[in-house]
Amino acid sequence: MPSAASLRLEIEHALEHRFPSALTPSQQTIYETVQTGIPAVDDQLGGIPVGAVTELVGQASSGRTTLAMSIVAQRTMSDQVCAWVDAEDAFDPESAASSGVNLERLLWVRCRNSSSRVSASTNHSLKRVPWNRLDQALRATDLLFQSGGFAVIVLDLGDIAPEFGRRIPLATWFRFKQAADQARACLVVLGKASYAQSSAALVVECSRHGANLSGGTVLSGISFEVNEQRQRFTPKVVSMRKPPRSTWSAGMQWITERCK
């Protein structure tokens, strides 16, 4: 019985004249990248791609928001303008400022429930409210791309249930992918799961690694771990040896303020 390799070779020879691209791996796109501001993460990822969609996925307290804030901080410190589309109105400006974000160069888009569209029935209301906020967030992201001028747009769907996030049409993600490329902007999507599928150039899984204690009792920071799930691009500067996953720490705000 012929092996799988020989069967593949036979099929390729049969199709190479009729379909030259059949069974040929697609070439990865080379993107310019920007640094996240966290050395351990940058060593692993090589940065995040410009003009593409990056997804940071993980559960609550997994470090995805802290990583996104670090990315925005790097851009705003370079006098670039960023936007944060907050689908659940959960963004904390004080935490962002303590992470180095220049709030004067950050547009905060807050999505809220529209009372006129909520049904009187409690069960029906719970089903419609999340999608109502999602609809606002997606429309706002479209408008931001149309207006242009943003280096990073963060679409924060971190508190949206995955069943609602998966209802976002693939055409929407493809449109965001094209818009990010034309605007030369980074679209960073935060979520509990990956929603953009093939439209995402980079998918990073975030998780909590452990707690850092000072003096054995005082919480001084939290360690996080990032794992590259999928990468559909090639950085311009490629590291020869990339670790499979990286661990990094974020200090507590009260520790930072006490040290000032």
C-alpha cells in the first residue's frame, strides 16, 4: 500500500499543470511590527504586526488588558494617538495612567445599554443587551478606521460572553483586517476566545502564572504567561530562537505609588 507521502506526490504531479497553486503552502506576509513594551513578550513574539489584527485571548485576570495597556502606552509615549473601544464600559483610566498611558492621546469609546431597545421581559433583555453593546463597539471601530489617524485601536470584548463574540460575522473581521492594512494601524482585540479566525495575523493566549509576595504577606505583583497560539505573519526582524511561551510580571498600583 503506498504511503501518504507518495500519494501526496502523485496528486501534486497530476494537478501541477491544471492547478499550479494546488497543495502549495501560502506564503506568510511580512509585517512591520511595534514593541509591546514588555521585553519577555517582545522576545517571544517579535512585537505585534502593524496594519493587521492581533487577538489577546484569556479569562479574567489573565493579563490581556495589562498587555494591551502596555502596547497603548508605547504608542502614546511616542506622541501617537490611540483608541480604546470599551464594549462593557470596564476600562479603568487610573490603571491605564499607572501603566504609562498618556490619557491625553487616548480616545475612550464607552458602550452602554440603550434602554429604548431593551425588552421589558428580563430573560429577553439579558439576551439582547450584550449584542446591543457589541453592535455599538463594532460600529465605533468602523468609524475610527474611517476617520483614520489612530496608531492602535483596542477593541475590548473581554467581558463579552464567547457565545455572543462568535456571532460576529466573518465579513466584519475581514473588513477590519482590510481597514487596518489601509490605515497602517494595529487592531488589538481582547476576548475570552478567538473570534477573528483567519483574519487575525496573531493570536496570543494569556494566562495568570502566579502571585508575587513582598515579605511573604503583601501582594506586590502578579506574574502572567503568554503563549503564541497562531501567527500568520513574518516579522521583519526574526529572532533566531523564540521561546514557546514567556512569563512576565506586573506590579501593583499601590506599590508603584509608594515607591514614588
